Amino acid sequence: MAEVKHILGISGGKDSAALSIYMSEKFPSLDVEYYTSDTGRELDETYALIDRLESKLGKRIFKLDAVDLTNIADGSAFDHFLNMYGGYLPSSTSRWCTKKLKLDPFESYIGDTPTISYVGIRGDEDRDGYISKKQSVQSIFPFRRNIWSEDVNKLVLSNKLKDNFLSKLNKIGGNIQFEAVAKNDISLTFILKQKLNALLDIDTILYNKVVFELLKETDYPVGKLDYFPLVENDENLIREDIFAILENSGVGIPAYYKPMEYHVEINGEIKTGAYSRSRSGCFFCFYQQKIEWVWLFETHHELYLQAMEYEKAGYSWMDSETLEELAKPERIAGIKKEHYLRMNRNNQNKSWQDQIMEAEGEGCASCFI
Ligand code: SF4
């Protein structure tokens, strides 16, 4: 059997942390390598989470450095590349940081060995996350009922492969209803997503078995295995399950998610709201919301000052204002007021988990999963 690597990237966020625990408990026969891409500018809470995970998993989480840090004065890969870019700060439209600090080191870490990369996209999310361009890497999504990436589903459900799909199904031992759906061509009135969902609704494990057999005739890394235990898995894990995995394992949620109270005056009354950080990644990440910058200012003041230091020569983390402007008391009060009113609109009083989910909507799958 060809050598196939199994890897799982730990971003410091809740989903990848929970996935590592899930994989180690549910599929102990898989020798999964864990890695983290360290920008050198993460929150201490992220490093603490990685330490706790190492104890729980009983395995080292391999630290990928984007550059050789031995000759870099403060040991930060981010600062090294920032110097190379002449102080030009990354942004959502020019995200050189993700490429240089996460994607490039990942690709050189795996080399050309066929690799299965487990990704913590949840069953209640509608996205695929980062898919490597390398043919030798295949992403698998164990938290979703549909564990396969879009390209795999597209291939195995293509009209071109329909006869082969049906022949594998017959070999495995079909199910009349499943076979009836499988016989339908993809068309304008029966699109791929409908066919996929219909088959998964009838029998997810049967679908996985057919896909596994078909992949054996391709170069996909999963097809090189004799046995792939995730084929037998039809679970669909959503947000509550992720928090439960972390709490029940003793690892706990990353500390920066924990809500902290703030006070703000609204129409002469003092109101109490709660803020936290919604994502892992660099403490100065440009994806964070205004209220998260306020959280950084008030709970990690040193880091806020360091983030301010980066704003030089007309570059800033946000288009709309600099961190110096955001730090003014009246501006902070305004941001808290807006946040408080948004969170309590129509007396909704959103839970802190809801707030995290809302805030994490936008961002980078490599840094925050
Ligand atoms: S966390 Fe934000 S700033 Fe850091 S590498 Fe990721 S996208 Fe860039």
C-alpha cells in the first residue's frame, strides 16, 4: 500500500481543536499528524490551548515556521514578511499574510506525499474551506455528513461516471431507492447538489462506500488506502457539539472566547454588555470587528499598543480609522453602544455563542477554523 499521510491543522480556533479530539477518540487507528502554523503574533490564549491539546492528544503538535527564525531578532515570521513588503499591512483584499505564513509553509511541509487533510468545517456551515491546489492533497470534512470535497462529489456524480457508479453500487449491494436516484442524470432540473443530498438522505454510508470504491480508480489519496474508517461515519456535528467536545474533554474552549462584561451609558442609563474575541489568529488581525478591537484595547492593552505600532507611513489595519482614533474614549463608548444595541435588538439578548458565530462569519479558513 502506498504511503499516505493524515494531517490536521490546528489554527487555535474551536473547530480545529475539537476536530483533533474527535479524530483521536473516534478514529484512533489513523495516525494523524497535527501541525500549527505559527505567525509569531498569536494571542497567549492560543498558545495555551495548543499546550492543553498536546496533553490531551498525547502527541506533539508540530509547529510550522514560515521562515528560519534563528536569525530573526524578535522571532516573528509576520514581521519578517512585513519588512519584505516595506511595511505594507495585509488586508482582506491583499492577504499576503495567509499565503506567506500559512499556505506556503503547509505546502512545503507535506511535499509530494499523498496526503489527507482533515478540516473542521461544521455540519451547520455552507463552505468548503481552503482546498490545496496540489493534486496530492485531499481534504476530508469529518464533522459534516458530506465528508467529501466539492471536486470529489462533482466527479463521482458526473453523468460520465454514472454507469461506473451503478456498477460499484451493485457490487456493494444496493438499496432500491438509492439506486433509483443514482440512475438519474444531473440536469438543469436535477442539479448535482440535489442528487447528492438525495443520496445522502437515503444512506450516507452507502454513498461513502461507493465513493471510496470509485476513488480507488483515481489518484486521490483516499483511493490509495485499503480501508478508510470515515466511510462508516454519518454524523453531522454542529456548533453545540463542538463546544461540548471541548468542554467534555477537559481542554475547554479557547480563553479568548469567554465573554467579559463591559459597561456603557445609553440614554442616561448604565447598561452591561459582554464582549470577547470571536477568532484565533494574529492579535492584530484585520478581520476582527470594532468591538473586538475595543476588547483588545481594554483586556490586552499591551497588544493593542503593539498593533498601533504597525500603523506607519499611512498604512492602517482598517480602512475607516486608525487604532489611535479608535482608542479615543468617545469612540470606544460609541462602538460599545452600537454593539450593545445590536446584540439586544428586539430584546433578543443573544448568547455569547451566538455572538461568536455571527462575528466569525467573515474570515480566513486557514487562520480561524
Ligand atoms: S490571522 Fe489575520 S493577520 Fe494573521 S495571518 Fe491570518 S488573516 Fe493574516
